[in-house]
Amino acid sequence: MLTVAYLANQFPSPVEPYVGEEIEELRSRGIRVIAGSVRKVIHSSESPPDVVLQSLGLPVLLQALWLCVREWRQISSVVMRIVFGSNEPPLQQVKALVHTWLGACYAVCLTGRGVQHIHVHHGYFGSWIAMVAARLLGVEFSMTLHGSDLLLQTAYLDVKLENCAFCFTVSEYNRRYILKHYPEIEPQKIVISRLGVAPVANVRCLAPRTEARRSQFTLLTVGRLHPVKDHAFLVRACAQLQERGVTFECSVAGDGPERRHLASLIRRLGLEARVTLLGHVPRNQMDSLYEQADVVVLTSRSEGIPLVLMEAMARGKIVLAPDITGIPELVIAGSTGFLYPAGSMDDCVDRLLFIHSLIQAERAADHPRSEVHSFLLSTARQLDWVRHAARLQVRHNFNRRTNLKSFGDLFIPRVAARREHLPHEDFVLQQI
């Protein structure tokens, strides 16, 4: 039986359901998967990981130090890269050395479990830990890159790409970016493995609105309140909508370190009655938020291909997002949703006003007595086509079941094939 160690920075995580889904896909194919998490998981209804590195005791830490000494030849080149061959700031170098130690701890935890391959999701510090553990165990490792872990937090990424057996990434954009910026990497090592969501078979109609809310333009954004998500950009866009006399409400679902800053910005712009910070919303309550939204907005500075856009489109929602990274592979401008030039406030607000005008026409078309009903009905159909195309896009290209099967089809043969070509670790058996 093939045994794979699968490591994530934090597992299980409500904002990264794809990690658990990939683990279950491998297990369903008869692969023994040892799930690992670097960080502790405080509250979760899911099964805990087999290994949690932040919960290790002193004996493991000491064994890891001895392992580093005993197997120094296996990790000396990467340690030398940190100390002598790096342009990273001193603090980053110290962190990398600590992560090397954690890699040895991970190797200690996996010793004796028959691990034949290590896979790590995301290219953050967990990938360095997995790389070191793989070297100490004499196995190979692979990783999956998304967005910020490739485009923003790139410390030692060249080393990780050089040492990995293969690298999955979630978009065509990412693959082109890697091959352009790391030309020494063999192209066949970089493989596209898209994420996906479950298509929604029957999209329910919007819950009935009161007459007072009938003309209200409802915006929704979903995501961790982190600077890279740039929710402040959306808040400032909302201020311009208010200045233009648009009646709207905007809900922000998610929590994180930017909450206090965003709350202050909302007060300063006088948007307390328009913009609401909902905090963390459980997944089983997200359907009602999607149902009430006229448009789901994303304003991130960096992304892979966001699940939130897939979820919204699967429900036939209108989406607006910046034309960055892999997003245009999902949101085809004017066809499956709307895009605006990244960083352009004027264009973002213009798109929102345009969508608002279409939705107003759509609602006015509900009244057949209107003298211009035929014109309004024709205008409203533009959004119907976008909603329909959005659902088809998810169903055919970002379908979770289909893409998980593809992940397994791509992953297992690569690991199995490389295992067959690796020399046996036992020196005596190598001679037979």
C-alpha cells in the first residue's frame, strides 16, 4: 500500500476545505494518508490530524536535533543556502532555520510509518518543513501552489521548486508565472490541478423582499480580513456608491487581523448603516447570504482562483472581481461575470453602477404594465445569460468532483512512477 504524508499549515481549516477533500480522494483510492498540520487546530468538528507540529513535546524536539546532526549531509546544502546563499533579511533566515528544525521534527514523527512520499499544500513555511523531512527520510516531496504563496511570499521558493518531485498549481497563469520567473525548473514538473466546488442543482429563488428593500442593491464579499484581500478598497467603493445616491447594503463575511481597521474606516466614511462586518459565518449559513446578494464582489490584490467566486457562480450569482492572476480563467468578462482593472477604483465603481442599472431594469421588468416593459425585459435578460453561463462554467470546468478525480489521476501515477525509479534505501538491497 502506498503511504503518503500530507501536510498543511493548518488542517482542518474551514477556509481551506480542499485539503481535506484531497486527502479523502487519495484514501478512497486505497492510499494510506497521514494527515499533518503545522499549527494547532483550536475548534473543529472534523477528525484531528495525525501529526500536529506545534504540539510536539521535548523528547521529539531533542530527537530532531540529533537527527539533524546524524544526517547532516542530507540537509547541509539547504542550511548553507539559508546562511550563505540567501538575500533574505536576517529574521527570515532565522525563521528558515527554525523551520528546518521543525522539518526534522516532522521526520521524527513520520519515522517507522512507511511514508513513501510527502505532499504539502501551499508554498508557505510548511513546504520548507516538508522538504527537509523528505530529505531526512530519503523520500521525495511535492507541493501545491495557489496565489500569495507563489506571488507574494516567495522566500526560498526557488529552493523548494528545485527540490520538489513535481508541483501542482491551480491555474494556467500560475504555471506560466513559474516557468517565466524560475526558468531553470523543468516544465513537466509544473502541473495544473484546478480546485472546484459542488455544482448547485436547483438554485432557489431569492427570498421575498419587503417593498422597502425591493430597490436595495445588495453586495456581498466573503474572505479573511487580511490586507491582501483589500476589503478597504471595497469599503471606499461603497463610499462612492453612497455619494452617487445608490441605495445599497454591503455585507462582509469573514474575520481576521484587519477587522479593527475596517471598522474604523467604515465609521470615518459614514457607512455604518450601509456596510456590516459579519465576522466568521459558518458554512451552513452561507447559502442564505448568497441568496440575498445581487452581486458578490472580490477586491483582493492577489489570488489563485478563489473558491468564493466559484461558490457564488455555482448559485447563479453575478460576480465582480479584479482581472488578476487566474481569475479571468474563471470569470470571463461580460460572459460569466464582470472584471475591473486591478487597483482602479473608478472602473470598479463604474462596473458596480452598470450592474446596478441592469438589476434595476430587471426588477422594473417584473411589472408588465410598464410602457417600456419590452425594452426592460431585453435588458434584464443580459444578467440571466451571465447567471446561466456562470453556472455552466463551474459545472464543466470547476466541478469539485471532476477536479478531485483529476487530482488523484495526476498525483498517484507520478508518485508511483518515481518510486519505481528510486534506488532502494537499503545499501545491501541496492546490490541485488
